Amino acid sequence: MGSGEILNAIQSVVIRMAADFPSVLHRTLHLPNGVAVALVHDPQAVRVALAASVAAGSFHEPAAWPGLAHCVEHCVFLGSRERPGVAEFADYVHAHGGRYNARTLALQTLYFLEMPAAELRLALAALCGLLASPLFVAERVRREVEVLDAEYQARCADAAQQLLGAIAAQLPPGHPMSRFHAGARDTLPAHSPEFLAALRAWHARHYCGRNLRLLISGPQSLDALERCARESLGALPAGPAAGDGAWPALWPAEQRVVELALLQPHSVRRMSLWWPLQLAPAGQGGVLALLRQAVQHTARGSL
């Protein structure tokens, strides 16, 4: 199972824990600085899993810097006040047989770290350090933007990404999904002092106590997990309220379902669709036309 799959599984446990996993010992905390913590005691585990969610993603980034949120996600790993070396965090994790991953989504940024159980205290301190106090050294940021650009260029050849790009092109210009979120060399001018200032300001605005949720799962007792959480997380600044409070719900409850049906000999294939946010009726035709084409394709990577 990959790191992303493990993260999704852990998140599902937390969301459904009370109803579906009543026998799992768990506890939730809300620290004075706003950090929300979920603790899971798994006596059979030999490793600890840490999953952090920052309540800010690509939809929140300023229009002037497409891909800024994704860039911050990459650059926090390039040295922090506690571990200033460019690869010091990665070296620590790999030296102990651990693994880590991160992902920028529309409304949140996720970080995952898995380590041997004995490393709980140091692992949690390392994760909190890279989230709270990254150095954002200019030369390192410039090199990482080149990595982002190469990553973007490689993904351009992916059929699923091409379909998403075609759908985004049909959306109204003001729709957040119509914007470019991956980040590339021409949208992230790492040589620019204004861009570096925006990078640091984004981090200061969003990577703070009230925007952070953390899951800690391991074989330690709930009291031991709580002590570690309070020691490592208590020093984070509270910061402003989480995210942008005026942001509308991603899936409005009142929005109607659109059904797409493809009639074929001897069968009918259907999809039930909800548009993210509110998509104007005038913009739905183009998206539906693209989807009708997509469901008829049978090549690898198609719907």
C-alpha cells in the first residue's frame, strides 16, 4: 500500500471511528493555539503514523501566483530551523526506515509521515518543525521550481490530466477549477523577490495552529500520545482563523444532480454528476459534451 493509500485509510478511520470502530481507543484534543488533534491507540502496531492537514489549498492561492500552494508544499521539506540541511529531514526519515509524502488539494494540503514506533517523539517534532519553521532558502526554492516544472511537463502527457485540462477549459474564467494549480517555471518566478515574499507570506498566513489538524496513531497509550502532541504542537503560533471563511461549500446541498447517459446496443452506461461549486447552466453543455466523448473511449487511462 502506498503512502497516499495509507493516508486515505487513516483519514477514513478518523471520520468513521465513533460509528464503525467503537473498539479502537481514541481521543480528540483542541489545544489552546487552535490545533485539532486525533489520537489513535493501536496496541498491535509497530510503527507510528502521523497525518497533518493544513486548511489551505490551491483554491485559496492568489491569482498572481498559480501553483503557489503546491510550491510551498514542496519547499517546506528543504530545510527548517530545527533541521537546516536541504535533505536533513529526508535523511532522518530514510535512516530509520520511514517514509513520508505530501499532496496539495483544492482546499487543504496534506502531509504524511510513518516511522518506527520508538521514533514517535522525534518524528512528531521533525514534522512539526518542517511545517512551522521552513527556511525557504532562495537558491533551494529556485531548484525546486525546476522540479515542479519537470513534474508538470511529465503530467501533461497523462490522459487523465489531459481530460481534466479539457474540462477546466470549458469552465467560466472565474471558476477556481479553471485556474492553473500545478505550478511551473513561468508561473513561479523563483528569481523574483516579490515571489519569494509571497511564498513566505502564504506560509505565515496558513501554516498556523488554527489551520492545522493532526492525526497520531501508534502503539503508545493515549496519555503518552497526548503528552507528545502537547510538547510538539503547543509551540505553534495560533494564527488567524482557518482558511478563508467566506469560501462556499465545495458540494452545495441544494445543487441538483446531472445524469449523463450513453446509449449503446444492449446496455446503457450512466454517470451521476455534481458540479464543484455552482456551474452556470451555460457552462454545462461543453463539459457534458467532453464527458460524452470520454466515456466512449476505451484506451488505457480513459473513463
